[in-house]
Amino acid sequence: MSAPLIIFFVLAALAVIGAISLILQKHPIHSALSLIVVMVALAGLYLLMGAEFVAAVQIIVYGGAIMVLFVFVIMLLNAGEEERTDFSKLAKFGGLPLALALTGLLAATMTKHGASIPNPETAGALAPTRDLSNLLFTTFVYPFELTSFLILIAIMGALVLAQRERG
Amino acid sequence: MTALISHLNSALSGAAGYWLLAFIKIAALLIIVMTVNAYLTWFERKVVAHMQSRIGPHRVGPHGLLQPAADGLKFLFKEDAMPAGVDKFVYLFAPFLALTLSLASLAVIPFGPKPLPFPFFGGHQIYLWIANPDIGLLILFAVTALGVYGVALAGWASNSKYPLLGGLRSSAQMVSYELALTMSVVGVVLMANTFSLTQIIEAQSGRTAWGILPAWNVISFRGGFPQIVGFLCFFIAAIAETNRVPFDLPEAESELVAGFHTEYSSFKFAMFFIAEYTSMITVSALCTILFFGGWNSPFPDSWTIAHYLPAIILLPFGLWIIYDGLKYETIWGRLVLPVIGAGVAIIGALLLAGAWIAPLHQANEFIQAPFWLLAKIFFFLFFYVWTRGTLPRFRYDQLMNIGWKLLLPVSIVNVIITAAVVLLRTKP
């Protein structure tokens, strides 16, 4: 087994274990920590695929900024252990079968068309940051700017909501 | 002997040699950084003491030089107390996380441009860095972004009100200042057109302003606009990010006992301590690399006499240590200090002899780049200590105002100006 493959399996196992632990943990902080593990493991997977920039941004934005806010809010509210409830009817008859169907679909696609899905070697290996930004600011400049406006509006919305609460 | 060396070379030429070299480099850097950390505490206590008309540690070893060792032993032998009602896993994990992340960020710092001039190790070049990725700067910010958790989780897991307040404060502070920290280096990235730390340094080599000044980002118009404002924003934000005076509100002892590490004792506390000092080294290295030309000398290359500056500093310094040691008050000091001084003086003399002896000349040329990098890092470390000895702590609302209403807008304006200059300079 080659070194990248071993690293892949380690990271994949980390991501899956983190995701399962996220659901099973009783305390919100432990769940948040599990989610951070998932994010960092995903960043490692991106790095393995040669997407350096995406990996770094994954950690900076998701692992750092967003999850810090989660942890901060949990700490601020001093949230205690969660109560466990049984499966709701919607989850039992709607969610569970749908999740299984999605997993089956993904697995089937991958086993059938696995060879034709591009991997780092076939797709031309590394995606340097400069190429990525060239693409973002030339070919996809309108979608990019649109997304920026969307985020700006979201920030302003958050500010308005926070101000209204203060009275 | 030659047969043994060639046998070793062939054994180390493959991937195994590559991994072995990486592990050796990591171990070497770890040992060096830990020693530097230890003596940084000594240096800080000495400098702050002299600023306050005291003499600082001087009982353990001559001039208190064994004080770090005594402190380390004390940390190891103290009772490792665990308060009741803590979240055990998170409580133990937090110091580990803080230390690991601060050490990991050192892995991408380059300490010199050229590989060690040794022919062996299976043809692998021994560069003075552990990793030199194209996105070195982004990796550093990624590690910094995760660094908040060490402090925040320590405060939360301690199950005590003061650590919790300290943890909350620190996460708010670090999140706020991370914005200004990241924004302030965008100008440098625009000027160098890369995220790679070695390429950022290379972009600052040579001279500017008709050969009068070195082409460092902080003063140079080359490729953009002088980043003096960017540097000030970066350094202030970095002091806040490392939780040092005057931004050490997470551990403000007059309000929060000791903040997030109140409930930590023994070596778990030492881990936070080491993490803080390692971050100081990383930040000083980053200031040097991003704004002050990294390993580039402030003098023109044609000034060959400037190449003997390390020797000119080391030789008198060594002689002075000998002189000072001979009249030290304890016998132990009179024995040890002259030996240390002689060692320093001999190194200086050997470097000076490089003017006449070829292999020594080669060695002197090789240490130029690391010398300047380390000298500048040392200056910023001194600056850290200097601010600690000078400035009082900010109030919490002042801290937030500086972060959001001063540093962030100023660094954004800096980005806009630099981007405009870069755009005007670029030929379409």
C-alpha cells in the first residue's frame, strides 16, 4: 500500500469517526469538537488531492472561524448535557430511508463509474492558488461577485437583527 | 572510512532517507526551540528586572543562567492536581492542543536560503526548513485559526468561573484580532505575488531608493507600496493574538486570578507557558520574513566587511563575558563564565579568520543569511519584552475598539492603497 493511500484511510477513518461521534456525544462542546475533527480531516483529504488552497481555507474558515463561533456560543450559554429523545416519526419514516437511499446511490455510482471520476493524477495534479484565483476573477467573476453580495447582505441582516433585539 | 560513508549514502538515498532526514530536522528544531524558549523566560525576567531597577534571577547559576532548568524541574516535580468536576478529556486535551499547534506553526518557517554544505545524507539536500509549501503563509494562518481552541477549551473544561471568563475573553479577542492580522499581510502577498515564505523573502532581496536602502517590504516601493502601516497593524494584532501584554486580558491577574490556566498546575501549566513563548518566536519570525526582508542583510552585498559583522559582534562579546566572569562573586561563576566566553570568542575568531582561510570563509558566508534572520527575530523578541516592561494592560472595551474600529479599517485601507499601486504598476 502506498503512503498516500495509507494517509487517505487514516483521514477518512478520522472523518467518519468524528461524524459519528458528533451525533452520539451528549455534551454540545464534545459534539462541536467532533465536528472540528471532521473539518480538519476533510482539509487533510483536500491536501492529499493536491488542492492546497482549498485545504487551507477549509481549516481557516470552517475549522477556525465558524467552529470557534459555535464553541463560543456554547460556552457563553453554558449549555448542559442534551436530553435524548426517541426517533421522531418524520426521522423514522422519512429521514432514515432517504439517508440509506442516498448512501446506496453514491456507492452504486462509485462502483459503476469509479474509473471515470477524475482523480488528482488524471485531472492534472496540483491546483495552484494563482490558477484558482485567475479562474475566480475572470471566468467566474459574476457568480463570485454575486456570492460576495449575498454574504454582505447576510452580515447586514445579522446586524439588523442584533440591533432590533437591543431595542 | 570512505567506504562506510558511501555505504551510508546509498542506504539513505531513497524514501527512507528522506523520512529520516525529516525526523532528524524536526527533532533538532524541537530541541533548539525548547532551549530558546527556556532562555527566553530568563531573558524576559532579566530585561524587565533591569527596566524596573532590579537585578532579576541571579541565585541559580552565574547570572541566574540555570534558572530555566530549575523552573523546568519545578514544573515536573510539582503535584499534578486535577480539580473536581472538570471535563477530563477536554481538560487534558487543551494544553496538548495549544502546545502542538504553536510548535506545528514553526514547521513552515524557513531559516536560510541555502542547504547545509554537507555532501552526505544520500544526496538529499539539507535545507534549513522542515517544509517549504507554496502556501506557507496560509498554513500559518490555518494553524493560528485553530490556536483559539487551546485557550477557549482550557477555560471551559476547568469548570470554574474565572477560567471560563478568561476563555470567553480570549476567544472573543483572538477572533477579533485574527481579522486585522490576516488583512494586514494581504499587502505583502500582493507585492510578492505569492504565499510562499521563501519567495516572499526572495522578492525583498537587493536594494531600493538608488541603492541607499534595502528593498524590505516595510520601506520599499518595489512591486507596490511601503507596508509600514501593514507592519504596525500586523505587529499589534499579533501581540493580541499571542495574548501578551498589553493585550493579556485572558489572564488578567487582577481580575481573573490567572484566567484560562487558573486550574492548571505542574507540567500542564508549563505546556501553556511554552506554547505562548513558541508563538512569540513564530510571530517575530513572521514579522521579519514578511516585512523586514527575512534573511536579507541590511547592507549591500558589495560591502564585504559587513560579512564579518557576526564575528565583530561575537568576538568582543565573548571577551567581555570572560572579563565579567573573572570578577564574578562566586567561584562557580568564575569557573563557568570564562569557559562560555572563551567558546563565544573562539567562534567569533574562527569566523573572522574566514578572511584568510577558505573553508572558514565558506562557513562565514553560509551563516550570513541565518545570522540576519535570527538577529531580526531577536530584535522582535526584545520588543515583546520591552512592551511588557513598559505598557499597562488595556481595558476590555478599549481592546475591542482598537481591534474593530482602528486596526481592521486601517488594514483594509492599506490593502486598497497597495492594490491600487500594484494595479497601476502592472503593464497590461
